[in-house]
Amino acid sequence: MAESRGTPGSRQTIMRSAADLFAELGYRNASLRAIAADAGCDPALIGHYFSSKEALYDAVVAETVRPAEVFREAVGRRDPDAAEWLLRHAVTDWGDPVQRRRILGVLRSALDLPAARERLSQSLVPEGVAGADEVRLALISSLLVGVMTSRHMGLLPPELTKDGDDAELVRALAPAVAAFLAAGPAGGARPDPGE
């Protein structure tokens, strides 16, 4: 029998089912009824926690795509290891098959639906970041999405895709990410505040 009342874990169970079905079917084809069936609850319980399918998708994106604060800290760091630090945080989820599938599901939904694409874009750039920093973060995000998708499709050299060992991939990407982090408004180096 489907659960009609919420329990302490109901919201997370619904979000897990939604993330899995968005990954498997895409946003358009993942119905609230199917999500409820997968979560073992009454469809009305989804409405108790989320005002709409869009609100449920927003919650899944916020939990699945989590680089915003990491990016904010990386932009603010002034040490030469900032790029590697950012990359280690960004690629951690790739090693987890469930999280990787969910990230790819969010990307698939973003291809499927302009509103989903907008929500994904907003989640990648922290609130309050604008101008040159926003451009930098958009470029880093694009690089990471491309690399993750290429890795999933088997397009990267084997030495960069060893399961459980992202060190080579981080080292290979670090110079490009460091260049984005250091770029100034016109593409030049950011001024050193100590100068």
C-alpha cells in the first residue's frame, strides 16, 4: 500500500526516486505518478513536500549539482593550489555510480526542457556572483560538464578514467581551471590586491 502520510525520510525518498527517474526518463517523461510509485507513496504526498514537479526538480538539482559554494571559495582563494582543490571537490561525485547517474539525469533533463536548463545554470553559479567571476564559473562549469560527459561516453584516454583514482584527471585539468580562475575581466591576469 502506498504511503499517504509523511515520515521523517519521506521527502528524501521522494527526491531519490525523482532523481533516478529524471536520469532514466528525462524531465518530461518522469511523471509525478511514476515518481510516487517508485517512492512507494501516494502522489498527494509529493504535493505535501513540493508545490509542483518543477519545485521537485529544483530540489533535486540543488542536491545533485553542488558546486556553487566550492566555486565561490575557489574564486576567493589566492593560492596556486586553488584549481586542484576545486577539481578534487568537483570530481568526488563522479566516482559514485548513483550520484554520477543522477548528475547525468539532471543534464539530460536540461537538454530536454529550457526551464530545466535555466534551473541548472542558476545552480552552477552562486547567488551574488556576477561579471567576470560569473564568466569564469560558467567556463569552468562547461569544462567540467564536457569532461564528465566525455568520461561517461568513454571518450577520454584510459589513464584519465581509472575508477577510484581521479588524480591524473585533476592534474590534467588543473592548468585550464587555474587559467580561468586567474583570468581578469578582459581575459588577462587578475590584479594582485597586494600590489
